[in-house]
Amino acid sequence: MIKDIRANRLKYLPPYLFAEIDRSKRRLLSQGRDLIDLSVGDPDLPPPAFLVSELKKALADPKMYHYPSYQGTAGFCRSISDWYRRHLKISISPENEIWSLIGSKEGLAHLVLALVNPGDIVLVPDPCFPMYRSSVRFAGGIIHSMPITQDNDYLPDLSLIKPSVARRTKLMLLNYPNNPTSAIATREFYQEAIRFAGKYGIIICQDAAYEDIYYGTRPISFLEVKGAKEVGVETRSFTKMLNIAGWRVGWLAGNERVVKATGQLKTNIDSGLFTAFQKACAVALQKGEPAIAKFRHIYQERRGVLVNGLQKLGWQVTIPQATFYLWVKIPSHKTSSIQFCKQLLEKCGIAVTPGVGFGVNGEGYIRLALTAPKQRLEQAITRLNKFSF
């Protein structure tokens, strides 16, 4: 009899946060409970009609069903390069500095695997999207946490990283606008990070999945800061900007050596991004901004409903300037974020995400996603008003 079929790398992984949440939600739904799900950043809005139309046209072309280009079609990479030129006024080579991704999550995991040797240190923010830590563990790297807290506007304090740690560091992972805290980075912070990386020979990977969801002024992009391409790359996703989570479409852009190293690994693992998705999304990069602006307006209205409602209940809420999340301090000091989320689920039928699931510095907070209609958010506030926590 086989005693344990799992490889050792799986034994050291904690349960995946969102899989655990899904199990709890399924249990309640099986009981016939009406569940308001604000736990996962899965857009509920439909994609733009023109994008669906473009995909239908692409699907009618028999050439779409051959193996796709590993790097991405020339048209897809060129559309990304043109997008950077129009939106950020920067030059990104479509031939050498762009690689298609099967979603940014996949791309980030493979980037870490392509760059990190066993024993290399990786600087990881805490709290963070859980797969950052998982991908470092898969690669055999050593996680060095960079606390991001409200006291420092949820930006890492790079002065706290000892030179002995920095010299052994291969990679720094950043994510702004930030999941889960919704914080945005300043130009000054990116400049500091670029100087720090250059001093110690560190690669920066900035996860920019939420950069198109903002309220007011567009957040500064990592790649538009001088020197960024010399030390790093960014990943981007169509999921959040166009509501196509199930398509799994994204890209990697920036430093040529990092892009090529990641591409070398990916060509040995996957077979590229479905060509029809590339064709449709290339059009979206050219004509999608009006639709994206409309989505931003909808999220802003939802943000107002939830922020105002929670503040009236006496909860401490920082109004987010980007992403479709609220990072909220739990109104009780007598319970953990996990226990508080269980209470919300059982008492109110509201699913949210415990802050500690994103890291130890997330304890004391919960994350709520604005991925439900305004009416459901109003219902959530009504339910919360009936219970004492």
C-alpha cells in the first residue's frame, strides 16, 4: 500500500485560503441558506459586448485551433506594446520584452520557478495574495516577510531589510494597487525600490493586476518609473479590467532577461495562450477603455454603499482609492479574523475573507470584495445591523 502519494513540496503547503472558504460556502448553500458572497475577487459584471463579439468571430476561424504561439502572437504582443505607448508613454518591445500568460497567477508562479534557486531569499509582502508564498516554497526559496501595515501606508519599509539579507535576495515581489489592503504605491516608493534592487542585484516583480481599477487619479505604474526595466518586470491581467476571470489571459512585460527566462520555463511546461483569446483581447486593448471606465464607476457606487453602511455601524473603514476590495478592521478585539468571518457566515449569511489568511500582519482585519450588486450590499448592511459582534 502507498503510504503517502504527495511530493514533499505539497506537504509543507498550508490549505489554500480560497479553497477553504469555498468549502464553507458550499456547506451553507447545501442547507438552502441565502449567501451574500463578498469573499473572492471574481467579477460579477459581464464582459463588454464587443469583446464577446470579437471572441465569437475568432472562434469561427479554423486557424484558431492549432497550437498557439508560446510567446504570444505578433498581433497580441504588438497591441500590448501599443497600449504601453498610448497609456504610459513608455516603450516596451513586442519582440523581446513581452510574454503572454495564462492569467497573471500562473505567470507569477512560473516566474518565481524560473528565477529562484533553492536557498535564495525572496522578499514577500505580508499580508499578500497567498500564492506568492506558495510559489516561493515550490521553488525551494526562503521567504523573508516585508510587513506592510497601516502605519506605513501599507508600503514595505526597505530600510528594515538587513544588508546580510539583501545580499542573499534574488527577487522582490510587489503588488500595487494592493490585494488585500487596496493601498497604492507612490512614485517615491518605486524609486526607492529600484535603487534598493540595483544596489543588491535584486529582481523586482510587480503584480499590477488591479491597476485599471481606481477612483480618481490613475495610480503610478512601476514600469513608467525611470530605471524600472533595468531591474524588473510587471504582470498584468485582463481578468479585473474586462471581467473575464475564466478566460485566464494576462501578460508579462519589462526586463528582457527576466521575460526570456520565464518564457524558457513556460515553453517547457505549457503550450501558450489560446489564440482566439489573444485575438479578442488585442482588440480590447485598443477600444476597451470606455467599458473599463464604466466598470470603475459601478465599483465606485458599490464602494459608497458598503463604506457608508459600515461606517454608520461604527466600523473602522479606510476608503480605498483602487481595487474592488475593502480592508476593514474587525469591530471586536476579542476574536480572531477567522472566528469573526465564521460568525459573519453563520449569523448573517455573509462570506468575507479573514485577514490572517493573507499573512500574520493581516490579523485583525477582513477583506470584502465589491463583486456583488448594490442591492446585495445594502442587504448585507441590513443583516449586519441586526447582530452585535
